[in-house]
Amino acid sequence: MEITLESIISFIGLFVGGGAGAFFTWRYQKKKAKAEAESAEIDAAKEMQGLYKQMLADANEYLEDARNKVDGLRQERDHYKADRDELREKVDKLTKMFYELKTEGEKERAQLRVSISTLQSQLKAIVGLTCSVQDCKLRQVIVFTDDKKKRSTKADTEPLKNSEL
């Protein structure tokens, strides 16, 4: 086997050509893999960004719902406070009215007791003076005025009876 220059150059050309091709192919593959990795990272970042936007939108929606609910509860509370204040005023008014009526009732009861006691004493005075005989000369007519008894005889009252006829 003869080794000639041509065969050496072909042999070197084979290795250099193949090695250089392999080196450039390897470098191209490395850049391509790096670009694909970066593309995948960018896609993942975009997906994460979308998820964060969705989470933020959900959180804002939840917050808005919570604020609306709180506002509704505040309005309801204010309504109940107004109702409570109105009912307190009614209770105060009715309590005042009750005590006024109670005081009036006590005064009226006291006046009725006085009237009853006056009528009882008048009844006791009348019961002792009753006579079953219509023409009795001792029969007396009793007229009560201003808690004072005024007695008169039957003869004193007869002109009054005639005038009534």
C-alpha cells in the first residue's frame, strides 16, 4: 500500500471536512436547542403571566363582590338603626303616655273614692230618715249641696212639687 500525498490529503480532507461539518452542525444544534429552550421559557412565562392575570381578575371580582356585599350590609344596618331609633321614640312616647294616663287614672280614682265616701255618708244620713208613711209630718226632705246637708220639712217642699206639676 502506497501512501501518497493524495491519499493523505483525501484522508485529511475527510476528517477536516467531516470534523468541520460536525463542529458547525454541533454548534448549530446547540444554538437551536438554546433558542428552543428560550422559546419554551418565554411560552412558560407568557402562560404564567396569563395565569397571574386570571388570578388577579378573579381576586378583583371577589373583592368587588365583597365590597358590594359590605355596602349592602351597611345599608341594611343603617335601615335597622333608623327602625330602631323610630321604635325607641315610639316606646318613649308610649311610656310617657302610659305614665300620664296612670297619673290621670290615679287622680280620677282618688276623686271617685272621695265621691263614693261622700255618697256613702249621704246614704247613711238618708237611711236613718226614711219613713214608710207617706203623710208623716216628721218626714224630711234632704238636699245635698257642696257636701253640706240641708234638711227641710215636707211642708217646705210642697210648693216645689206643685210647681213641677
